[in-house]
Amino acid sequence: MAADPSAAAGQSSEDEAAAFFRSAPPLRDRDRVAGELSEFVTRHSAATGRGGGGLAGVVCITSGGTTVPLEQRCVRYIDNFSSGQRGAASTEYFLKAGYAVIFIYRRGSKQPYCRFLPEDSFLDFFELGEESEIKVPDSHAMVVKTAISNYRKAIDEGLLLKLPFTTIFEYLQLLQMASTAMNCLGHHGMFYLAAAVSDFYVPWESMAKHKIESASGPLNMQLNQVPKMLFILRKRWAPSSFCVSFKLETDPDILLQKAEVALRKYGMNVVVANELANYKDVVVMVTGNGRTTVVRRPSKEDDVEEQLIHLLVKMHSEHIVQLNQHHHAL
Ligand code: PAZ
């Protein structure tokens, strides 16, 4: 019998992923993070679906760019473009739509409910009163009050779990842990993978331990390909989940074609395609059978994420209904 080439490709992705995790420096606080994930998912799994607690689902949102260290005691690294704005905004809209959110974010990137704070000086939002008490000027009071109350509500109701990463090693370990923890949610679990993830990295064991010397002339280094973890998420970690990934390109002529390849190759439910030049204003949702839906930012005061999340939540709930009907019919 002829060997199945896709099975062979799948096996090699799995082998590469296993090698990646074996050599990656283990996540600091791994046990604490695993405990938090398990507690969060268990608490919410009772409230989704047949549990009847009224939760729309649990979504894992990834946000911000991963770094690739060049030295084990890292002084220099390669970074990826992403401010975390999309992930932070989307977290707010998913919470509003009744989801519990696992927010896996790059340390120092944009945070939910803080997107409107001034970037140059956070202190611009405050004034000192006569008694040296801290006041928010009237012009900003509404934005700050709403942000505090929405954030507190999400935290107090236990609906938001925030997990930070910096390197590609930390990011992929967190994604693996979150996905395997969410597997028990079946199709009520959703992944919204907006992080900009490095495609190339230096394996830990071949990385210089100390700061690379500049006296030895030009630097030549070879970067390995990061294993395609979307494939493994889909196949092994959380196969029944609803998966949305993002594709960013600078060349508009290849964008949709690349998004369609990702949709098929990794078995995503939706790939959101965006172009660097206008990614804040327009995104294209690519779904099965070559269908595309263009989502535009309605005005400068709004953001594109509101409509995008609205459509995704609708698709996810239709997906759940369809699968439930299918199970009942069997
Ligand atoms: O974080 P941000 O709001 O500045 O940018 C969001 C984005 C462009 C990184 C995201 O929409 C995206 O496309 N992420 C996937 C990037 C990739 O193809 O690796």
C-alpha cells in the first residue's frame, strides 16, 4: 500500500513539535499556571452548554508578538510586529458577548480596558487636588470610570484569566497548556489567535549562552523553522474547538490565497486576513468553500473588532447548534 503523504507530513510536524518542547526552557511557574488554567476551565465548563449557566463559551485569545532570543542570557532578540491592540479590544468584546476569556499576551503590550489611556504619558490622565489627592480631570472621567468598572466586573466575576509571555518558547508552552486544558469544553471552546508568532527561531541547545561577541566580525546564524503548532492544536490538543487564526501579509496580491491555504492546511474554522497597510480599518474573514466576508471599521471613532467579534460569536453559536443537532440525530 502507498504511504499517505499527509499522514507522513503530520507525523513530522508532531515530531518537530515534540523536539521543540523537549529543548525549550521550561516555563517559570508552570505548575501555578497549570493550576489556574484547570481551575478556570473547570469552573466555566459547568456554565457552558448543557450546564446551562448562561455562558456563551470560553475563548482563548492570543495577543502581541513573540520574541526570539539570540542568547540564553538574553541581551538581543528578534521581535515580531504587533501592539496587542487587536487582542485587547477583542477581549473586551468577547467579555461583553458573554464569554470567559483566557488572555495570553505579550508582556508590556496593550491591555483590555486600557486601550484608551494616552501612550506617551499615562500621568496625563491624573491631576493632584488641593489636598494632594489624585483626581481624574472631567474630560477623561467617563472613560476612566467605565474602564475601571468593566475591568473590575470581569475580574470579580472570574471571567478573565491573564497569562503573560515574552519569548516564542513561553508562548507555545502557554498555548499548549491552555489548549489541552480547554479540550474538555469541546465545541464550546474557541481559539482566537491574533498574536504575531515568529516563524523562525534559534533552538535553545544551539543558542550562545552569553552575549554574542562583536569583536569576532559579522554574525552568521541559521534560524530553524518554528513547528506548525496550529496543526497540532487542531489535531491533538483541542480537536473539537472552534478555531480562528489570523494571517498578516504586506503584499495584498497573496493575502487571500495564503489565508485559504492556512484554512485548509490547519483545519481552521475561520482565517482572518489582514494587510499591514490597513489592518486597523479592514479585515477579511475567510471561511469554508472559499467564502469571504469583508469587515470594515465604520468610522474613526469605532474599531473593526466590534463587528468582527459580533460575526464570530454568531458563527460559533451556529456551529454549536449544528453540532448538537448532529449529535442528537445519531
Ligand atoms: O496587535 P496589533 O493590533 O498591533 O496587530 C494585530 C495583528 C496584525 C498582529 C493581527 O491582526 C494578525 O494578523 N496576527 C497574525 C500575524 C501573523 O500572520 O503572524
